[in-house]
Amino acid sequence: MTAKTLWTPTPERYNASTMAQFERFVGDTRGLTFEDYNAMWRWSVDDLEGFWNAIWDFFDVRASVRPEKLLVKRQMPDMEWGTGGRLNYAENILKHVEGREDELALIVQSETFERLEMTWGELRAQVASVAKHLRDMGVVEGDRVVAILPNTQTALIALLATASIGAIWSLCAPDMGHVAILDRFKQIAPKVLIAQDGYVHGGKTVDRRDVLGQINAGLPSVAQFVTLPVVGALPEGHVDWRDLVQGKVTFEPTQVAFEHPLWIVYSSGTTGNPKPIVHGHGGIILEAAKQSLHHDISAADRFCWLTSSGWIMWNAQWMALGQGACVALFDGAPNHPDMGVLWRFVADEQLTYFGAGAAYFTTCMKAGITPRADVDLSAIRSLGSTGSPLSGDAYDWIYRDVKADQWLAPISGGTDLAGAFVLGHPGMPVRAGEMQCRALGNATRAYDALGNELTGEVGELVCTEPLPSMPLYFWGDTDGSRLRESYFEDYPGVWRHGDWISIDETGASVIYGRSDATINRKGLRMGSAEIYQAVEGLEWVMDSLVVDLEFLGRESFMPLFVVTAENTPLDENRKAQINAAIRAQVSARFIPNEIVQIADVPRTLSGKKLEVPVKKLLLGGDPAKVVNRDSMANPDSFDFFIAYAQARASA
């Protein structure tokens, strides 16, 4: 890979980082030194037992019983971790209260509730109070407590209270449709449901009472409904959330097994029933601690990741809380009253780390805002990005119009493992379009179709060794067949994630999009991300979606759908500009067969483009089966593609 260098850390910066501290710790306690990061990465994936024990020791993981061996069974997909260990996720978050009761743990900026601060002492007290109330409701180890809440302190308190008593947590965002929520929660038969009856977003009040009524009626397993009233009165028979946080009780976390279920998260659910993915206490504690090295997070930081409560980044942000950092939550529209609202938040709260989906940074770039000129970003040291590939243009915009002297560290991972495969390193240079390194402990590689490792070529993203945060199982998948089919069907004993990736000899990588949405033109494979970068680099193209309809020997037919700027028709001149951009930046082989103007690109609730459902629809799939509209952020956008498919079929 040859990409321009945008930023290089000083030796002083790296030496002060948590990654450098960990490297010195390994040298002091294990007698190991490494000539470079790749040497340390190879140790971390070869000696999994030694590496994860070093993580345990460096981060002082709390446990009533430390497992004699962390990796009990190394073979995937039947790996076993931490047998005999006893610990608790919530305790390992709230250990940072000690000696810091009056220091800030949370800052919450909400359109619904305005601004709130919470100290570590207040957080622990409210978690303990809610935990007692859950116990009084009859919640015991293994019971499911579910919630429909925004990204505020309420959801965090409920998570920690649930985890502290050994119950299992699951969360949906309040803007999800009732069908999508029921598709998730009905599978896991919850005992308690916590919900907020409305919220404010983009300056508008959203009343969710009718939707919650449908959800409540569809969950017969729920013994107790807890409601936080915002737009109406407390429903009859419901418990008021505000009463649950008032108790004065001692925080007493239940010690559970290392692999005891912590939470259930879900695949995007674009087709079929969402996969209920179960992660364990011990695995999430270790993975989150390891991730903090790659984000360079410590108790001195003020951290924010712009996220919906329905995205795995909601769970991931507690990685920073677990290091004692102050976490800032933003609950509202990122474009209200204008695109500068988040950057003002970053400046006003003196955040040191800010992360968001790649689409957010691209939208800011296209809106033409210049945060560096509008607000004081002197406190910012690091920016993170994920959710989709960040274009080279967006890298340039960040260093030009946000801040030149800061570390940009895009990551790529997934809900499936609540972590990242490739991400940042505070001691490496930042190059446009690249992610800096493979995660410690994560044996990430690129494979061809035959299972051969590739270097410098695009292949399937795989993981060849177990991770402690990989799913324990899917809820209800009693024989494990669904889990095996999801990750281990293509390469026996090797996790296939479903992304295209290239990894060069230095370990730097580029993600090219989902491998199951691959473009294959005359034998040349290409992920969609490179086409999007070329097309969306045109100022008047606001969004795009491309699919390749080559299937079972059919000749490739590749339509490109574009959203243009307001009052910008897609005429022949603009189509020629698109083709020229693709020819210049990708290859003439990837000139689309047809360019079609659309109003909106279909996306999941977490912002991913629905390439595969559109592809299945255009290949003749049943519109009612190829996509679950309740899992979409903009379900009406799919109507255009149904009409387009019908027109193609009758042509």
C-alpha cells in the first residue's frame, strides 16, 4: 500500500501512551522485548495464554476467583475461556469509584433532558439502588432484563444494575419499530422491561406510548414494566424508574462465572430473525481493556462516541468508563440546529477523544463546515471512526478542517465480537485510507477462497485464533448450528467475518466493504467501498448504492443508484462525470451498466447500506422476505427498488 502520511506521533506522545506503558510492563514482568509492533502482535496471537494474562495483570481485573487457566480450549468454534473464574463486569467498571467519589463519571447532553453531570459516587449509588429493586422484583441470575432507552445515563445504570446481580441485559433504541423490537425480545423471554415513553429529537417530541403498548402486549414473559415518563403519565401497574434510583443501599455485586452471559446483542436483522448474540462477563472485560490500549484511554480522558443505543458502539463506549475516564453521552440529532452542534459539544466539554460513524464525518465534510475555525478544539487528542470505511477525502478533511495535530484512528470490527479486528496504534503514523494495525490478541488475516493467506491483496477477513469476546452462543441455538453456519462454514476452525480486507506487510489494512456484496466484473473482484469513494467524491453526489447482479453464471449487470444534491438533476453530463470518476479512481471495468437517481439509500438502523437485500431483490427475491423493514432507518426507501425490480422483470 502506498498512501500519504497525514500525521506522525512524537516519541514523547507514544512514550506517554497506555500502549507504551503496557509494552514496558510486559518487559518488566515477562522479560519480553519487541523490535516493533508487529513482533508484539505476533506474540499476542501465538501465546494467547501469556498475552491475556498480561492484560489481566496490567489492568488489575477484579475477581473473587482468578481462573487457573484463561484459555482452557483453544479450538474454534468450541473454545472455552476462564473455567473456574468468578468475577463481575459491573464491579470492574465501578472499581474506579474508590477514592474518586466526587469526580465526574458521566456528562449527558440530551435534547430531552438537557445537560446532566453524574459523579462516580452517584453512579454507584444509583446502580446499587436499581439492583436492589430488581432483586425485589424477583430477578435472579440468568433472567433477562431488557430496555428501550436512548443513549443517556438511564440505560447505563440499568445495564450495570442488571449485570451486578448476574441477570442478562439487552437493549433496543427507542426509534426502532415495534416489530423489530419484538423480533429481538420475544426470542429471549425477558422478565423485566424498562422503557422511556417518549423523547425529543431534532427539536420534535416523539410520543412512543402507543408503540410501547404494542410491545408490552407482545411480551407475555414480562412480569414487571418499568417506565420513565417523559410525555405522559405513568401507566397503571408500571413502576416509575425515578423511584428505583432513590435507595440508599450498599453496592454488592454477585460473582458469576467467567463465561456467564452479560448481555445479548443482535445482528442487523436485515433478513430473517435477528441473531441474538450472547457475550460473557470475562470476555468483555478483557476485550474492552485491550481495546483501551489501541484507543490510548486512561482515567485522565474525557471520551465520547456518537452512537445510538441500538449500535454495538453503545456497549463499546463503556470501554472508556472501565478505565476510569469520564464518558460524555450525546442524545439528540447531530444536525440540529445545525451540523456544528456536535463540534460545539466537543469543545464545550473539553473532550480529549471523539468518535463517530464514518458517515457522520463525511456528512460534515460535504456540508462544508470547518470546526477548527468555529470552536476551540485544543483539548482533542484523538478522533475515532467506524461503521463503514472512511474515505481518503474524509481523512484529508479531518486534518485540514478539524485539527492538524491529532491522532485519527479508524477501527473496524463488529457486533459479533463486541470489538475490533483492525484499529489504531498511538505510536504509528496515520496514512490516508488505512487502519494502522491489527488488534493485539486478534489473529486477523486475509484469506483467498481456498484458505491461503494473502498479503497486499484483497481477501476475506478471517480470525484464525479464538478471542475471549467471541459469542458464547446464540440464544436458542441449542445445538450451535446457527453460530457455526454464521462464522465457521467457509473455513473450518477459522472465523470468517464477512468483510473484504487487504493487509500489507506492515500490518496496515484497508476494509473494502462486505464480502457478500462483492462486485465481480469480468473476473476482477472489488468491494463496493472503492466505488463509493470515487462516486461520492463528486460534490453534488450526496449518497450512493451499487450492486452487482452476476449470479450463478449470469452476465454481470451493475446498476449504480445515486442521491444528488437538492435541485441537481441526474443528466447525461453528470452521468459522464460519475463514469469518469470511476474510470480514473477504480477501473474502467467498474463503469456501471446503468446509473439511476434515487431519493434515499436504504440503510439499517445503525447506518449500513442495504446492499445485500437490494441485490437479492433485484435477483428475483420476494420483497417481503429479503428485508425486515422494521430493521431499517428509512423503510419507505425500499419501495423504489421494488418498483425498479418489477420494471426490470417485465422488460
